Amino acid sequence: MIRSHDALPYRHVLTLPAMGSAVRIARETTEQVLAEWGVGPQEPCTGPALLILSELVANSVRHAAVLSPNVTVVYAGGPDAFAFGVHDRHPYRPALYTPAAAGSGRGLATVVELTLELGGSAVVRGDADEGGKSIWITLPLQRTGAPRDR
């Protein structure tokens, strides 16, 4: 069973300016974090996690940059799960489990679909002051053993 990301022992935080290059840098950082934690490209969730993360960071850059000059990615990991939250300071909280409206992008619907296909979970958490939010994705790992010590 996937634990809450709060219970996962490994952490990494990345804060970037909300601009186009944030997507590439966040993706490269994700690959590095996964490698440091002993999760290789052969892990079934690695490729989808990179795609999901890229879409969420791109959404923050595209839709929230006007109110949020930065986007932050918080990574959490443990022996059986990998989680990441993409945070911005725009107050709008998208509905994750509704079909995409006609004419709108399918990015968030694809994120949720991929997450659920992998046996993971997706949740939107608002900031305490209601001025921002994080979208958290938690994915199960199928590997054996714990992440390497950093």
C-alpha cells in the first residue's frame, strides 16, 4: 500500500523561476533524484513519472506564472513509493478527477490517467493561506531494497 508522501524518508526540493526552462531542469533533476535513490530507468514508473512531472511543471509555468514567479517541486521517496508535488502560488485548484472540458487541454486528464494506471494517487492540496496549491503524485515502486544512502 502506498503511504502518504509525508511518511516517506527521502526528500529533495527544487525551486525554479516559472519560465519555459523549468520543465527541462525539473525533468533532469527528477532523473538525478531517482538515480540517487536507486530507482533506475528500468523501473516501470520512471518514464511515466517524468512525463507527469513535465506536464505539471508546464501547467504551472503556462497558467500560474502571472501570480507565481516560481514553481517548486518537492520529491519524496522510500523503498516502495516515489512521490512529487508541484507547487505554485496561484490560488486556482484544478479538479483532477473530472473529464477534460470540450476544447480544453487534456494534459491534466492524462496525468491522472497515467497515475491511476500505475496504481498511484493524485491529490491537490491548497496552501494554508489559500494563495497557492500543490499537486501531489504518489507512485508505487516495484523494485526491491531501499534507496541508496545519499
